[in-house]
Amino acid sequence: MMALWAGRFKKEIDENVNAFNSSLSFDARMYKQDIMGSQAHAKMLEKQGIISASNLKEILDGLDKILHDLENGDLLFDPTAEDIHMFIESELTKLYPESGKKLHTARSRNDQVALDLRLYTRDEMLAIKQMLINIIEVIIEQASHHTETIMCGYTHLQRAQPITFAHHLMAYAEMFYRDITRIDDCYERMNVSPLGSGALATTTYSIDRNFVAEQLAMKDITYNSMDGVSDRDYAIEFASALALIMMHLSRFSEEMILWCSWEFKYIELDDAYATGSSIMPQKKNPDIAELVRGKSARVIGDVSTLLTMMKGLPLAYNKDMQEDKEALFDAIDTVKLCLPVFTDMLKTMKVNTEKMREFAAKGFINATDCADYLVKHGKAFRDAYKTTGELVAYCIDHDLVLETLPLDIYQQHDQAFEESIYEAISLDTCVMNRKVDGGPSPVAVLKSIQIMKEKVGALS
């Protein structure tokens, strides 16, 4: 395929250079967006009297045919084409030689690719947002069954205080909801049209940029043509949002891996979402969670690639920016691969409520409530803290727990202790009394579940 910019050159480009220069292998996925942008541009050219109505009809018909043939497999991408933009324009010119040559009037590949990438990113934002809604809904479903399932909460991966499994799960719902809001924020900034910026300095044609933006359901246009063609902030911002999604999935994966180990046995993964060992017949490996945890590194790397690629570029467009797509596309593809399978794994897991309760009964996770008992009987918290620490030390030395420590031992440390201490430090009391908004009690968690349902419902 002859390059559409070949007029200036006396020799054909070297075959190796052409392969090095080409981006079709990865930007071909933007064919729908490229055609959509070209159709809007052609309508504007006709509206402004720059091309005729017959030109417009042929351009629209030709682009429709190209789209139809690509999706049906009747038209294959030409591997010698420089990029998706040149490929589509070349195919259009084959169908309608005169009209096809007029399509590129008043635009450059610089503003064309800037538009295409925004349109593509916009579509992927909506797809990933729906996946996040799906995982939040599954978390809510699981949490709703476990508002009274007591488990041990951890800090520093050390047993800390009793919570409910629902409370733990809903922490991830909050994370994924923040991910949605980040995507929404990025969408708002990204959804503006750069078309009409030209190569960097607009055009002498009397074009209507706002008309094109309206055709493409974009809220505005870019107001500096140099920034319009060279801005990739939205790609970096979206990739950063995707990296946060993967970081959240990775944290969740780490806990799932711990929870399904023999040492915890809090959950069991469905057989469809685990694998075995080629040599050890007893093994049931959480490979899905491990792969998600590993793939988070790819997306974090993609953000670094985009930032490093852009950091030294002068205005306006530079060929370096062709490197934006593979990193962004990889981040998008990785998240879209991980979210659905993780969601299904979470939906099908079995929860061992007895094992959670058993673990919660160990490790003195009710010690804070013991100290609070003294505070409620008039003691200063720091004094109560010291007394409780001494009681814990006594229990460790005598192989006891606070629930089985004799009352006379309690009273040797502080006469404020009464028989009611045993009720105060029971796991059920410790959890049920934490009714503060955002807390782990069933009442508080049910409220947080309802609020999250309303938030997610408002997104639909």
C-alpha cells in the first residue's frame, strides 16, 4: 500500500522501517471509533459547504460498507498499512476515488488519532465501570448473608478486634466504588473533542468544531490546538485508575489466598475457580487469585510506561506518542480479563463461618473491650489499658483466655471488675455494640449495605 503522504518523497520507505513505523497491529482495534469520527467530520464538511452533498453520501456509504465488511470478516486489515487511519481512508478511496480523497480535508492524523483514542477510551471506561458495578453487587450479596458471621479483624496481620465477615467484605465494596468515581471524573475531563486542531495549528477552512463534538456526544471541544493533539493526560489518568483497580483486586486476592489455606480455612473456592497440582493430588490451588495478584504488576508498569513516554516531549505531537496505545490497551485488557473471573470466583466461594468464629475466640481480640469496661466504670483509659495488658500477660502465662479468667483474678488487678465483665467481653457483645456508622455490628453493616445499594443503583 502506497503511503498517503508519499508526495514529498522520491523513494519508497524501507521495508524494515515500514514495519517499525506501523501501528496497525495494535491500533486496528479502534476501527469503529475511527469510522465514527470520520463520519462526524464528513457531515461537518458538508454542512460548512466544504464538500458536496453527493461527496458526503458516498463517504458515509463507503464508511458504512467498510465497517460492515470488517465486522463480517469480508475485509481484512492490510498488514502493510501504516495505521488504522490510513487503512480506512485507503479503502474508502478504492470505493469512491474522488470523494474518498476529500475526507481528510481540514484535519490531520494528529487530531484524528487524538479523537479516536478518546472515543475508544470512553467506550472502555463504560465497560469497566459496569464490571465494577457487577463486583460490588456480588460483594453486597455475599455480605448480606454474613452480617452476623463473627471473624477476627487484623492489623499488621496480627489478631486485633472482632468484626463481621460482612464488614470485611464491604471494605472492598467501598474501594471499588471509589474506582468508579475515579473513572467518572476522568470521563468528564476526557470527553471533549480535539478534532479541528489539525496537525497543531488548526486550519484555514471555516469548520465547525462544536458540531463535530455534538455529533460524537462530547460535551465540549479542546481550546488549545497544540494541547489538543498532544494531550495524553486522560490516558495516563485512566491507566492510573486501572492500576488502582488492580491494586484493590490484588489486596483482595491476597486475602482470598490466605483464607482458603489450611492454616485459615475461612473459605473454600469452587472447583471451577481453582486448579490442582501435577504431582500432589491433595492440592487445590487458588491460581485465579494468584494470577490477578501477579497481573496487577503489569498495569502498574503500564502507568509508568505512559508517564515516562510523555515526560520529555516538547509540544506538539511527536511520534513517541504512538507508544501510548499499547500500554493503555494492555491496562484495559488486563482489567477486563481479571474483573469478571474474580467476580465469579467471589460469587461461588463457600464460607466456613464456624472456622471464622473459632479463630476469633483466640488471640485476646476482646482486650480493648475489657479496657473499655473499666473506663465505663470510671477508670482513665491509660490505666485501664495497663491493667488489661497485665491481665493478658497473666492469661498467656497460665494458658487462659479473658473469657475463662476467674473473677477473683480480675478483681486482684482492679476491684471495678464484676460478673458483668464476661458479658462485656463476649465476642457477640463486642461486635453487636459497635453500632457507630461505619462499624462492624449487624445494624451498622446493614446500613452501609443499603447506602452502597443506593449509590450503585444511582449509577445504572
